[in-house]
Amino acid sequence: MTIDQFSGWLIVAAILLLLELLGFSGFLLGIAIAAGMMALIVWELGPLPAATSALSFAGLAILCTLIYWRGFKPFNNRSDAPLLNDPYAAQIGRRYVLRDAIDGQPKRVFLGDSRWAVATATGEALSVGTDVVVTARHDDGHLLVSATRAAD
């Protein structure tokens, strides 16, 4: 039994789409679309020589993949919770009451219900019960806090 080019390209497109469903994050989508386009081309033009078919598919695969990554990938990467996977960045701006004293140097203390490596932004010592706000993440991997004023 022989498979004509049209059916062959449809089978390739279907296999690539099925593999894409397994979680390739769009990597195979452009290639699958190119295979589908090749099926349409051979449907219209008839069978192509093998070299022409292969080169056309390669060019279409590159073009479709570039279009996908350029146009649709940024859209797919948008998030309603951009800080979800960056817990340090999610802490910036939050206010806490210190349960442990800080001497200005990085120290593991409780902020809310979690322990964090924390230091003061100015190097000052802060006592238990001080209201603080997380101002930044230090390059060394700890949070910087500052005492808040009563008017804040």
C-alpha cells in the first residue's frame, strides 16, 4: 500500500499536533502547521519531487515557527500573577511586625508565617514589635526592610 503525498503530509501534521499536546510548549506547533500547509500545497499542485517537497517543508517550518514565537508566544506568556514564581519579589511592599530583633546584618527571622533572611536597608538595629516594610531584595539573596513611621 502506498501513501500519496497529501495523506503523508496530513499524517505528519497530525503526529506533530499530537506530540504538541504532550507539552512541547509550542515548539512543534509551527512545524505541524508547515506540514498542514504542505498537504494543501500538494493537494493544489499535485505531487512534488522529494527535494522540492523537503526544502519547501523546511522553509515553511522555519517561517511558521518564527511567526509563532514572534507573535503568539509573548501573548501566551502573559500572566495575571507575574510574581507567582518569585517569592522574594512578591514580598516587596508588604508590611510586617517584627517577631525577632534585627541587628542590621542578614538574619533569618519570621515575616508573617515564613522565615526569611532579612537585613535593614540602612544597617540600623530594629527591635521586636517594630513595624517594617520590605523595600527590596538584596543581591546576596536576602530581603531589605525599613521601619515604618506611625503616619505610614
